[in-house]
Amino acid sequence: MTQANTKLLTPSQSDLEQAADILRAGGLVAFPTETVYGLGADAGHDTAVAEIFAAKGRPAFNPLIAHLPDASMAAQIAVMTPMADRLASAFWPGALTLVLRLRDAARVSKLVTAGQDSIALRVPDHPVAQGLLQAFGGPVAAPSANPSGRISPTTAAHVLDGLGGQIAAVVDGGACGVGVESTIIDARGDAPVLLRAGGIPAEAITDCLGQPPITGTTTGAPIAPGQLSSHYAPQGRVRLNVTAPKTGEVMLGFGPIPGDLTLSASGDLMEAAANLFARLHDLDAMGATHIAVAPVPDHGLGRAINDRLRRAAVPR
Ligand code: TXA
Ligand code: MG
């Protein structure tokens, strides 16, 4: 396929119907969510889900998030615990993914769950994602719409850059507002387990439940892509917590520490999260071989940003 084989769709109702038809036919459609662009497939269609792994070149042991139009569909697919109900009413639709026990009768491909008896579910809060999920009427498996190991896409151009020609369509809904992936909470037990820091700060989970989430271990579970060291990496070598770059380094600034480019000149963590992947893409586009990154405060969304920056900095 050439890039031209990937259809660029608009968020119009007729284009969303077309996108839903492509999903029904087993095709892949990238679409915007409030976090990052997702690479969608019918979650009940084995070969379509397999196509996701093929298009991304993703290691097959990573389970995928199933996206739903509303919380009532979640209860049909998985067992909602009291904790899950509280989190869902507080944060859905939104940047929260819940890991729950899969119902035996659920029509979901084993490739989505990596053969486990648990499933990750999310109800996204983006009008285009909502429109597509409603037009489709079922769960859509969607990892971030980037080749495995590359930076997550926050614009349709990023998607085409990485996957153009390999997927049937991309719905262009502009830039993603949150810019980092969803927070993942395992809500199966009595205590919340944080599996991935993301768009909903851990502090907000604590406020909702009255107890802080435990940081997840991967006992018995397949490792999450977020735990693969180079998952968020640009091409260049990354050095963190730098206040003064060395000769030859391209500097990514934050707040008072200026750079060749910046996550947020005003030191706004929301803005930095929304810019993060775009700036990493920019560094790749500049051909940066050595990258220095200014310190980012480790609270609120800063935790998710630092988590991703640390992965980007792991030597490869
Ligand atoms: O914001 C997001 O979450 C984006 C947008 C597109 O919704 N999606 C996303 O998907 O980041 P992906 O596939 O890149 O990340 C899925 C994460 C992985 O860390 C995976 O291991 C975890 O969800 N996951 C999925 N199913 C799981 C399960 N049953 N148990 C534990 N972790 C699971
Ligand atoms: Mg990803």
C-alpha cells in the first residue's frame, strides 16, 4: 500500500458512518480521543485485531484497551465492582481505563485480552470518538495509533506519518487535548492498583475513592507496553533533568529553563502533557541525535510526563 491507500475522513456524520462500516468489514480506522489517536478495530473480529498488531509491529503479548460508547456496555462485557462503579461515574467519559474481570459470554477476541480473564475498558470523552463508537455500536479495540516503540500520535498527521498506507482510514479530529494516554487502574479487587500513570492524576483517584492507588506490579500479567523500555522513545539519545545542555545536544525546555523547543514556556503541566509527544516528534523531525530535557515537577500530570520521559531515556 502507498500512503494514498489510507482514506482521510472528516468528523461529519456520513464519514463516521463510513468509518463504522470499515470497522464492520474488519478494517482499521485511526480516530482521535481526548488522550491520543487510537488505532481502532472491531474488538470481536479476530483478524481485524490481529491487523492492529501487524500494522503496529507490536509484540503480541500486549493486551489492548476496548473503547465503548458508554458505561452500560462495560457492565455487559466485564464485571463492574463497587470501586469500578465509583470510578466510572466520576471519570467516564474520560481519560481513565479500568481493568476488570471479563465475562465469559463477552464477544471479544482473545487477542484483545492476550488470552487473560481480564479486560481493559475505557469510555473516551471526545466527540469524534463518541460519534464513531455510537455509529459502530460495539467495543473497539484501540492501542495508540503509532508503530510499536515510536511516539504516540496526537494529530492525524502523526498517524499518517507512522502508519499511512498500512491502515484503511484516519478520522481527522484535530489535535488531542490531553496528550498523554489514559490512567489505567485495576479495579478488580478491594484496593485500586495503578497500572499506568496518565491523563487522570493519581491524586484525583485518591480523592474519588478516599484511598491512594497502590502502584501496580505485573504479577503473572503480560507486561504493559508502557513498561517496555523504549515504548515512548524518539530516535536520539535522551538525558533528563538537565539545566544546561552540552554541546551538540538539542534542549527540550520547561518553564524557566529555556530550550531549542519547550514543553511549556509558562511551566503549565497540562500544556506540557498536551505538547509532550508532539515535541518528541519534532525532535525526530529535526534529526536530533542527543536530546537534553529540563526537569519537570513530579506531581499531577508531571508524573505521567516523567514516566514517559524516563522510558524515552532508557539506553537502547
Ligand atoms: O489513552 C489511551 O489509553 C489510548 C487511547 C487510544 O485510548 N490507548 C492506549 O492503548 O494507550 P495502548 O494499547 O497503547 O495501551 C494499553 C495498555 C497497555 O499498557 C496494556 O498492557 C494495558 O493497557 N492493558 C490492556 N489490557 C490489560 C489487562 N487486561 N490487564 C492489564 N493491563 C492491560
Ligand atoms: Mg501506545
